[in-house]
Amino acid sequence: MSEAMVNTTINELLTMEEIIQRLDPDTVADILLPYSDQMIQPFVDELLADKPKAVVDFATNYATDPDGWIQQQAARKFLRDLTIDVQKNIGSICNLRSCVVNMMMGDRSLLGKLFQISGKDELLFLVDSGLLFGFLLGLIQLFVSLYWNNPWTLSIGGLVVGLATNWLALKWIFEPVNPLK
């Protein structure tokens, strides 16, 4: 069911490519620039971890200026180029369908909440119509059990009523006459 909801959302409303293409690389860089030290420093530390001390000192001296202008320009270019690269390769970087399906399968209550929100009107109709059809089929079962007095008629009748109402409800949910997009 989560796969069906994701397919509908991705195919009918928006694609991941459309969302990412709407991002302006300069705006993304401006937004992320204040956090660039926190994001980039672990990469720099890892890159320089096994380098000789002279290289580390040179990189540290080159990167430290009184105003931090060099770091900001390098970080801004890095973030801008990263955004452009993500826009070009989003299909190979992130599989939205897999992410959403895994999230919904990890927390099944999310799927239930999403289904209740998206199918609110249909669920109310199914409850009301299930009450009506269940009552009508129950009346048939009542008359059968009154005229045919076997102990198993209530059990078989309950099975038939349950199967019929569940089958009808599933047909109405997943095969609507006039599907809406």
C-alpha cells in the first residue's frame, strides 16, 4: 500500500527531479554558508589526518585569514557546485521511492495515518455503507437461521457476511468507478 501511495505522489504530483531543479544553487549556498565550518571541518580533518606536518601547517596557514574571506569563498563555491552536481545526478544519489517505502514500513502507523487523511471521505462512506449492507445481510442470515435450525448456520452466515462486506469495501477503495487524481 505504501508503494501505491508513493507511486501516486511521485508520478502524479511531483518528481524528485522537479523539486531539486527548482533549487537555486546560489541561494542554497547562501543558506548553508553559516553552517559550512561545521559541515566541512570533519572532511578537512580526515583529508589532512595522514599528511605530513608541513602540509597541514601550510593548509592551516593558507585557510586562516583574519576575516575568514578565503574560507567563505571556498565554502560558498563548494556548496554551489555541490548543489549543481546534486541537480545533475539526483536519480543516482537518492531513490525517493525507496526512502519513503522504507520509512513507512519502519513505522506502520505513518501509513495508517496517511491512509486515514487521504481517504477520510471514502472511509466514512465505507463505514456507513458497511453498516447498511452488514445489517441487510444480517437480516438474510436471521431469516435463514429461523427457518433452517442448524448450529453452524450462524457461523457460516457470519463468514459470508464478513467476506462479502470486506470484498465490497476493498473493491470500492482500490477500484473506484471514477478515480480522482
